[in-house]
Amino acid sequence: MCFEDAQHMKNCDRSERKILRPAIFLDRDGTINVEVDFLSRVSDLALIEGAATAISRLAQAGFLIVVVTNQSGVARGYFDEHTVKSINSALAHMLEQGGARVDAWYYCPHHPEAGYPPYRTECSCRKPATGMVEQACQDLDIDIASSFVIGDSLRDMELAWNCGMGAVLVKTGHGTRTFHGLDQNTAPRIDFVATDITEASEWICRRVENRKNKIPHDSNAQFSKKEAAKVQGEDPDHKTKCHR
């Protein structure tokens, strides 16, 4: 089961929410806040520069903002669910101070091998499984085909692919390592590789604006052919291939 920590949407009357809206599914650690392995103290929490402004920009573009985060530190015994909720609450407050609001928070405390039952389990919510997204769609009436995942790990990209959403990789957190670990099968499936959440939000907003203006999608320079070639071990400026 997917464990949910939604803020204000729990109490909404679903009868009043009939229009589907696209959403941005955000990873938490390394995407919104600075990566700290198994973050367990609010005092270690720090926003990535520009995160609040980027999230606010996406909300203004019409997206619901949903955080989906794996927190296997619970299963491993490093911290409990109360800690996860406390950090989520503190992060929400920091974002609100910067003018951004998250519509719902979801986390998975499980791990398939670490810890003890009930947290050691093959669940349906640990990314890249789709349980958290499915729950959000039930809660928030989301247009999944028009939605995006922004994250720093391959699990985030796989979540996007599993749900039929756009996949945006950021190079913050573990993102640079993830980028260099891509291969010829995974690299072309990523819609855009961004330096950080700010660049990710700018690209998504440009794409939305281009759709409104009926500008062809190819004009948006997604995952550039040059970058894709580098990932696949090719030098796009030469005819010979690199063998690594």
C-alpha cells in the first residue's frame, strides 16, 4: 500500500473537481532539497537554489505539484515515519516562504530486502512502481498523459515511463551519476536533461507555451542528439565511434 501525506487535498469534495489537470511529480531529495543520504534531521534540510521559484512557476503554468519520494530509511531502521512527515512539513514551510505550494505529498517507507516486516516487503508504491502516482490520480483528478516526472534517479525516469508521463532528469543530487550511467536504451527515452529544477521548469513551461501556440515539439531541443550520442558512446562531431 502507498503511504500518503497529502496536505489540503484530502478534504476536498471530489464532486467539485471534474476537470482533469496535469501534474508535476517531483522527487524530493536531490531534486527539491540538497541531497543528504537518508535525511533524518530537519536541521540538515536545505532547498536547492531556485527550487521554490521553479515550483511556483510550474503551478502558475497550470500544473498540480505532487511530491513522490522513496524513504527506505524507515524500513532500514534509520528513522521512523514521523520523521519523514516532519521533514515533509518543514520542507513545505520552506517552499511556502519562497512562494511555492505543494498540493500533495506521498512517500513509500518500504524496501524489498532491508529491515523487518511490515516495512520489508515487495510493495506497489516504491518507485518505479506506480502506486503513489495511482493514489495521487485518485485523489487529485490528474491528466496523466499531460504530466511530468522530475527527478535525479533512473527510478524516477522509469516511473515516468511506467505511467506514460514525460521524463525530466535533473543533474542535482545523484543526477549527474544517473546521467553518466544511461545507455543507448534509456538515454533516448528521457525527454529532457536539466541542470536543476529551475531549468527543468523552464523547459516544461516553454513546452506548454509552444503547445498553446501550436509550435512543433521538435523546436524545443529536448534531450539533444549530441548529448544522446555522448551517452551512447559516440562523438557526434566525428564519424568514428568511441569504445569505452
